[in-house]
Amino acid sequence: MIKLTSLIVLFTLGLYACEKDSEKYITKNKSNLLKVTIFADNIEADGTSTLTLFAFLQLNADNRSVTFTTTKGVFTNNDSSIYHTSAIMSNGSLFAVADLKAGLDTNASVQVKISVTQVDTIVKIRFVTALPDSISNESAVASIPKGFGSEVPLITTLLRKIGVPSKHQFASFHAIKLSGEAIGDFRSISPSGSNENGIINSVFVLRDTVYTGPVRIISRCHGRNGLLTDTITVHVLQ
């Protein structure tokens, strides 16, 4: 019985030592067991743009299962924040691929974890502001009666050629008479900026009791290639 106990103890210690040796090996060779390659560290948060991640495994890996997990955005492979796949052999490399898509919210610290058997690594990615390519003003009101307090509801839309501008972007507004003199002011400007459709709502309010004639309402915002401007004209009638 004593010999059997000794044998069990020795066997347990042997397993423990093997386990520790395995942990040391994995720790020491982690970069060889799993390498992740990306060609940029940021994505424009336009709801469309993607970033491709490549996870390279050791050529003799027994288990080819790979899991990608992101704290923000989704993988286009399955439209989820978690993507399970298997590595494939191609051109002498064993690797798995995932495509990460940003939403419309900017985020400076998105983390993507790539996991294989006993090994995982984390890649940090930024979702950066997707600035608009153009700005557009429109209103269902083409004319208002003269007098203090007359109003023009305004819809300002930020537009992109690809995707949608990131949320929470702002525009500035001002209005001028035919002479170029400022007139009126604006209220009810969307406090959080543009929404998921790139829209900013506002209301122009006439603060003049005598003026009649055209009023140019001008909006401006920062765009991908500089300052963007659009103008809409309404008429103050007698």
C-alpha cells in the first residue's frame, strides 16, 4: 500500500511537472504558436468599412480551431461579435481570417482577442470618426410671414460616398439677409449632433419685425477634405 501511494504521488508530481513544462513552453513560444497580422490599426466608424485580421498558426498545429472575439463592432463573416472558424493551409502557411466591421460610434480602445488551444492574444484597434463628404440642407417651408418669431424647421444631412458619417458630429448655422447682414437665430439644434442617418435637426427663428425678402440659411461642418458648406434660401413675405 505504501509503494502504491508513493507511485501515485510520483505520477501526480510527474503530471504537475509536465503541466508546468507545457505552460513554460507556451509562454516562451507564444509568438510562434500564434501570430496576428493586420495592415492598419484603425477603421472609419461608418457602419461599412472593415479591417481584415490574419491569425497564423504553427504548421504542425493539431487543433486548427480559431476564435475571434471583439469588444465593439461585428465580424462580417457571421454578423456577430464572436466568430469561430478553422485555419486553412495556403501557400505554405496555416492561417485563419476574420473581417471586423465598425459601427457608427467612435472608440479609441476596441480589443479583438484571437484564441487557439491554450494560447490567445489581443489586438487593439481604433474606430475613428468617419467624416462626411458633403452636407445638405432642406426644409418643407419655403416662405414665412414677416414678424418676430416666425420659424423655419431645417433638416441638415451629413453624407458619405461610402457608408454613413459617424454619429455625434456637429454643424454650425447662421442666416443672412440679402445685404449680407446677420438675421435671426437657431434653436432646438440636436444636442448630441448627427444621428445614425447623419441628420441634424434645427429651427431657424426670425428675430426681426420689419424685414422682408430672401434669407440665406447656411450650415457648415468639418468634412474629409476640409470645410463643407450648404445654403438654403427662404423668403420672408410681407
